[in-house]
Amino acid sequence: MRIFWSGTLFISALFISMLLFSFSNKTIATEEKSSSTGDSILYSSEVHFKNVRQLTFAADNAEAYFSFDGKKITFQSNNKAWTMGCDQIFTMPINKFDARQKMPQMISTSEGRTTCSYFMPDNKHILFASTHLGNKACPTEAPRVKGGPYLWNVYDTYDIFVSDLKGNIVKQLTNSAGYDAEATISPKGDKIVFTSTRSGDLELWTMNIDGSNQKQITSGLGYDGGAFFSPDGQKLVFRSSRPTTPEDIKEYKDYLAKGLVAPVRMEIYTCNVDGSDLKQITHLGSANWAPFYHPSGNKIIFSSNHAGTHGFQFNLYMINIDGTGIEKISADKAFDAFPMFSPDGKKIIFSSNRNNKGTRDTNLFIADWVE
């Protein structure tokens, strides 16, 4: 869910499906397309993107993250041509691969539901969360209630695993009772950050790359998740809901007791890797999530619906680490999220509803990054 969707919020493609549940994607307005390329996957206002390429072409594809050498990606998909309907983890090279002609390599077991994958530093193994040990079937999703809030499922059977590039699980890193997911790895290759309910709330935890020395990092009431390390490995950026009123606190606790989260009010926070120097970066209201550090370490890119004309319109924004200088980066009318810069800072990958021919599909797009 990074934003489960465990998002990924958590960052999983469930959120994408929800956002589009009541929205039929409209054709991109001609004046918003790039007049220089005639390419419907690039909008004229997206000046930071160049040479945009679409990598997937059907279903919900999200939370794509680069390998440490920048040559491959790992991502989750519910493409029914590849899976039984539940999100599973896949990997593929960023060049010379056509997902329309060939199924990417599946990394997960094809059982249960998975989320939040990330390459290990050796580029030969992938970290991800899965419910397959709890039940081989897809877990039951929270029902959608007309007029009610959208809810994320915090499955207590999620644990974190490591597989090789052929899909063989080589290690289980967590086995505590409760939700363990949303794991990412420091650019230094020494630590993993993840979200867990083992202490009674959705908090950030860290562990060594081998799963040892698991430590709780955050402690404020509310959901803390979707964390990423800064380029120097010294800080974390994450999304958080911090209920303050008695009504909001009760609602949050009641949902969590049922294994649910209502991800409608979240802001972006940073802290040191030990949890100190906690700072709220955004004060935008609505849902702000899927943050990732700019290669300089001085800015954060994230997804938000704070300026959308409808609640399900998410775009990418950039903001300074002191909370100033917000800049709109992407321009799709429905959904842009899960941005990640390549290790060398030259490329960006993200998920979007653009160019889906009026369907609800969410696909992966990669572009050269222009400062």
C-alpha cells in the first residue's frame, strides 16, 4: 500500500480502481496534448518530461521502482492475462521489452495478494509483501458503501519476503502478528523501512537488509506509511494521517480495529532514520501521498488531489523540503501517482490513467527528467 496500495495509499491498485469507480475517463483535450510531438501520453504543460514511453497497456499497474543499476523495474499488476485477479509482483527491463507481446517475469507466488516490491542492492533479488502464507486465495476486500468513505484493507496476513528473479522465495524477513508491508530500501543498501501494526498502530519501522534489528521509528497516532529514504540514506519521507479531534480519533481507531484505513486526509512528513526531527512538509488538506525524494535531496515529488476539480483527480507535485515552492509536475485529468527517479536521476517512472482509451486502466510510463 506505498500507498499499499498497500502505495504505494498503500499502496495497491485498489485505490486506482476506486478512484475510477464513479468516473469514466474522458478523452484528453486537444489543447492539452503536446503540440510538438502529437503524443497523447505527454501534455504540453509537462515541461519536466521528455521522451515519454508507455510500458504497460492493460489493467492496473502501479508502484514501479527501479533496480539499483537503473536497468530494470519491479511493479505490481492485476492484469488478468498474467494473474488470477489479485495483484502480483513482476519485473522487466526498461528497454527492449514489449509487455503487449510477452508477459513480464512474475516474482511473487501467484497466491494471495501482494504489494510494495523493491529491488535489493544486488539487483538479483526483489523485496515484496504478500498474504500467501495466510491464505492462497485473494483476501476479501472491504465492501464499497454508497456515500461512505473509500477504505483500504490492512490485511494482517501481509509479511515481507525476498525472491530471486525467477520467482523463488529465498527468505521471509517478517513474521510478527499483524500487517507488515510497504518496504523500501536505502540507497546505501544497508536498511529497509516498512509499515507495521505490531505495536498496535500503523507505524514506520526499520530493519537491517537481512531482516535483523527491527526498530519502531514513529509513534504518533495515525497511519504512517509509504516511506522512502533520502538519497544520502539519512532521512525518510512518508505519508501520514494524524487524527486530532475526538471524532477523527474514534473513527481511525474503529476502522483500524477492523483492519481498515480511510485514506482521505494525509500529509507528507519527513524525519531522520531514527525517527527524530519529525516535520510536516505539506499542509494542503485532502490526500497527499506517494512521496519520493528528488535526486538533489532538497525537494520531494508526490501525488495529491488538493487542487483537483474532483476528488479523484490526482497529479504529481514537487515541493521544497521546507514546505515552500510547490510546483505542479503532471497534468492528467484523472490520475498520476507513484513517481520514482532512477538512481542516476535522469529518468522518472510513474503510474497514470492517461492514454487508456476511456477505460479504467492504469499503466506505467517512463520519461527522461528535465530540470
